[in-house]
Amino acid sequence: MLVQISGVIVTSDSLLPVPYTTILIKDTYRGVVSDYYGFFSIVAKQKDTLEFTALGFKKSYFIIPDTLTQQRYSLIQILRSDTVMLREAVVYPWPTKEQFKEAFINLHLPDDDLERAKRNLDRGNMNLIAEKMVMDGSMNYKELMNYHSNEFYNAGQVQTYNIFNPLAWAKFIDQWRSGAFKSKDKK
């Protein structure tokens, strides 16, 4: 007899739902995946074994009883957390250990903190960095505060655009008539 198994998958320690758990009927290719809230529904036969697998949890099994009298069955499946130990990954910036060893031996570092501080705080390097900087901290702060004040000024209403402002158009037309936009380098 076919049975509709519906239920939810939860964690053993906090009873929170386990999303996207794979539920397979053992020794077959049939199965489903639970939703974000751990809910699932699958059709199986009596005495079938359901296998529950989720990343970070131990596999769990449930055998559908052969004593069921109805075609629907509700289930709360509990999964226990599982710790997966990964091997250590070592990343080298050099292709071989020999090249690393050679670069390490030939590396020259100043012995004292004063030399390192002088090199890090060199006036020439600091000036070069300052020239390339667009804005300093106080300028960034002022720009952010201006942005927020403009947002609050227009809060709850449609943002204004000067293209629809009749006073701005009148000023533009007056300047155009007076020749303010004519180029002055004519000979």
C-alpha cells in the first residue's frame, strides 16, 4: 500500500527546522528535498526506509511501519548535528618549498622597531598617499551629513528636480537673452 508521508525535519538541540534536507527512499533513486522551513512530503510503500541527509548533520533513517491503516502519515524527524573535520590547507605564494626557503633566507628586515616606524612614516610616502586621496576623513564626514540632511529634507515627499522649476527656467532664459552663454574668445 502507498502512503503519503509528510512532516518536518528539526534539529535535536533546539528543534529549529533544517532547511533543504534530502529525503531518499533507500535503494532507489526517488526522493525529495525539504523546503526552507524543513517541511517535506513524499509517497512511499510500507516497510520502505527513508534516509534523511543534510550538510552538518548525521544521516538519519525512518522505516515506514507496515501496520498503518490510513494512506497518510505525519512525521517529525530529528537530525543530530555532526562535526566535519577538514584537512589543513597550506597556501604558499611560491611554487616550491625550495623557492620559499631561498626567499626567506635572503629577506632583510630591520631589527628594531624604530627603523620600521621610520620607513612606514616616511614623509615622502605620506605626501604621495595624501595627494592621491580624493577626500580626507572630515570631508567624507561632511559629504555624508549633507547627503543625510537632503534625505531628511525630502522625507515623505517626492524629490524635487530643478528641470520642472519655473523660477529656474526664467533665470536660464534671462541669462540666455543677456548673452551669458556666448563665448568671449571671439576675435
